[in-house]
Amino acid sequence: MTRYLRQRILRCVSEIPPGQVATFGDIAKKVGISDARIVAQAISGNKDPKIPCHRLVKFNGSLNTNYSKGDWRDDKILLEQEGVKFIDDKTVDLKNFRKNFNSFP
DNA sequence: AAAGTGACGCATT
DNA sequence: TAATGCGCCACTT
């Protein structure tokens, strides 16, 4: 299950449509786990460019220091290009751009 | 097998 | 409003 779990997480992340964001916790719940850190670990060190890790933000919408790219600025630029609005320099407008994750299947 | 670790979440101080 | 502390679960060594 372990590797599948990671694959599942990565898949969920890749399913986040452009212009929307999701929190680690959302993804976690979506795949049926209760710990956001698992999600963080799953995407950490991932070298698949198809995974839009920049659409993952913290629970409050703040960007994190992106360990893959450098820092949150890169993510901010990407997100802004996709249409996501920021309410703060490093905080996305979760209220309006958070993806609706229905309960996991 | 056990201990250490983390790109978090959340309540409380 | 910002900062601190604890919990949580699977992964890595």
C-alpha cells in the first residue's frame, strides 16, 4: 500500500486544476489518511515535473519554502499566472481558489 | 526492529 | 496578530 499511497497522493495533486489550490490536509483526506505530513513527504523529492506541487499550500493558504524550486516566489509566480489571487505576499486566497475536494471515494 | 524525521494542522498562549 | 507547542502517521535509515 505504501508506494501506492504515494502514487495516489501524487495523482491527487496532479488532478488539481490550474487556477486552484489545495492544502496538504485536503489531499490527505482525499486519499483517506489523516496526516498532512504524509502528503508532504510523498511529494518531497519527487522529480516528476507533471506534479504541480506549487498548487499545494499550507492549511491557511500561506506558501511554504519550496524545496524543489527554491522558494515560494516561484510558486507565487506560477499561481498568479494561473489566475490565483493573493491576499498577501505569500498567502493565496484560499476562500475563493481552494479546490472542492469531496470526501474520498 | 527501533528511532528519527518531516514541503503539516490546529489549539492555545 | 504572531509565536509556540503538541499531535499525528507513514517513510527512511
